[in-house]
Amino acid sequence: MDDAQAPASVVVLGAGVDVPMGLPTVDNLARSLIAFTSGDGRSVNDALRDKIKNVHLNLKAIGGDAGEHLLQRLFENPGDVSVKLKGIKAKISAADQVGPIGQVIDRLCDMAEQNEAPPSLIADLAKIIDRDVPSKLGGNIVDPRRIALDPIVRDAVRMTFEQVLLTGELSSSERQFVGELVAATSNLEELLASQFLRFSRTSILAERRNYLYLAWLLWAYVKWTATNATQQGRPSICHLLSNVDAAVITFNYTNFFSRDFGSAVCHFHGSIREYLRLEDRTIVANDELLNSAGSIKEIANLFANHLRLEVESYPELDLPGIVPPLSFKPIMSPDQLTRWASAQERIQSASHIVIIGYSFSRADDHFNALLRRARSDVRVTIVNPDLLGVTRAALGALGDSVPNDLSVDDAGRIETGRVVGVRSRAEDVEADQLRGWLGISAS
């Protein structure tokens, strides 16, 4: 089947494809990155911090187990933290965003102050259970370690504080405090996107340092993990695709394809095999030292002696060629426009689209919009372990209605209109299955 006879087949690869290669999903990414910096990647982290200097971003405060760091700090030490929060509230007021967030701050501070139990109350409570306590020991009524913000409140606070960080209203200590709060209520992708906005929209050196550090650290972790997977010979669905006549669009920064085939893959979010020369917005994809670096020693040397990471020399900086996960994608280089136009052409001309390990998240609304421009008769196959939820999201992305009785049958399949869902992990897909989904006859 060639282009003259019929439209091309397209395979779209999401993050789930790289899980068997040792790369984590978004939920586990922060934890994996922290483990990397304190374990195998310690010297890489040290080299990066030494080159960029004065990075105040605390990785251990990012999301996950530290997600309620704000409440714990506030309820453990309301006198100190509430003063900071109320001072920041005044800065939010200057940005015309005080309304509901100001009410949240006031109520949280009031709750934290009311949570303090004076020594006399603690002593009276101790008598009830016949326990001795120091006479001057106060305490808390509610355990600060067991309090969680409602998700709506958490996300609204994070988004408002992100906006405040884009202004020059905060002092350096307030900026560091608010930055910690944003990190504590974000997953790594959200934080990367937030840091990029601050990098691009402010001239504050601290914000530029934070993004440069976080982005290159993520690049180092992915590059090292991908190198290890390749050396261990781990199987990837990318190896199957190298022998299938189909266009490929991937959301992963990695490249597990054969060398010849890999050059034809559309890396929608960029690649670990390239970086951006910021001053002229040029994508550099043929840097031998960058592409060959895979060991801890080689990556540390790359940071120390090769890449331009001195923020004071802005815009003469090198940024990793990865696109932050924003709903409205930033245009970092004209090459990105060409790449996205290529993806659009592939989608619009396809008769068969197979989407593997992709979640249709809001951060990928740009690509989801491209899917809505696919041919009305396109055959779309969704391959995912979480089949029901992802198929619902896929139908929404395509602009198709979601049946009320949508369900997975006993064979682990869903079929509705032009969409077929298959419950499977990427690593379990076989070549003949893939060719069948793509409408390609067996050879």
C-alpha cells in the first residue's frame, strides 16, 4: 500500500510505551527523579547545580508524598507560616486575584491557629488517659500530617500562586516560599510547565535557573535510563514499528527505533537527541557529544564542559529540545512548527490510526485538536490497559459521542463507530496484530 493508492497508516505512541523500558509514568516521575539525584545520578546533579549555580528548587518538595507540604507547615507552625501567607495575599491582591484565594488563605490561617492546643488543655486531656506530659508542652488537636486539601482548592491555589510568580511583586524570600508551595502541589510535568512559563515571561534570574536546572535534569534522567534499556536489550514496540510501513508520531523524548527508521519519526514533544540554541532558536540535532553521552560520567562532563548553562549570559543558553507539557504549546523554534505541520498532515491523510499508551490528557489538547481533523471514515484503534477511561477520552478528542452503555466485552475490546479499543500493554502487542489494526496485509 503506497501513498498513490491509499492514505498512509499512522501509529501514535504515548508515555505508556516507554514504561517497559524502565521510564516512569507522570505519577511516579518526581519520585524517580529524586531517587536518581540521590543515587546513581548524584554526580550529574552536582555537576548541573555547580554549572548553573544558586538553584533553590527543592526536588523533595515536588508533589507526591510532599503534596500537602503547605498544610503540614502551616498547622505545625501557624505563627510563622500564616504571617508569610497573609503577606503574599496582599501581593495577590495587587494582581486582582485575591477574591476566593484570599478567603482560602484566611480560613486556613484561622483553622491552623485554632488547631493549637495550649499546655493546660494538653495536661487536662492527659489526665483523662492517665498519662504524664511535661507541664509546658502544648500540641495540636488535628495531626498536621494527615490533612489534605480538596483537589479543587489545591489546584486553584497552585494556579494562582503560579501567576503571582510571573510578576515582580514578591521579595526573594517570598518567591522562594511560594515556589515551594507550587512545587508541593504539582506533579513534575505541571512543575516543568510552570517553570518554563516563568523562564520565558520574566527576567528574574532565579526563575531562569530553576527551569534550566529542572529541564536538563529531566533530560539527563531520561537519557541515562534510555541508554541502560538499550544496553540491556529490552524489547520495545518501537522495534516492531521499524519493520511496519506506517508513519509514527511519538510523545516520548526517547528514540528506541533503528537508526534509519528513527529519523522519519515525528517527535511531537521533542527529543533527547537535540537541544535548542536559544539566541537564534535553532534546534541542534547533530551534536555528537550530546548524542553519545549516556553514562553518568559522560552526562556530568556534558554539563560541566560542553553546554552553555550560565543564566547570566541569557539568551546565549542551551535548552534541552523538549517541549514543556502545556495545553497551549510554546513555540520555541520554527522547527517545531514544521514538526507539528507534519503531524497534522499525517493525521489528516490517514485511513488507519493506532494509538498506543496515550492518555489524551489536557496537556495534549494541541494534538487532540489535530485528531478532530482526521477523516470522517478513519479507523482508530486505541491500545491501552485502562481501556474504558481512555476510550471515553479518545471519543471526546475525536469529537464523537460517547454511548451511555460503553463497556469492555469479554475479549477485552470496545467497538463503537469508527473507534476500536483493545485492552493491552504496549509490550504485549504482536507484529501481526499491529499490521491488522493498520490495515496492512500480512507479508
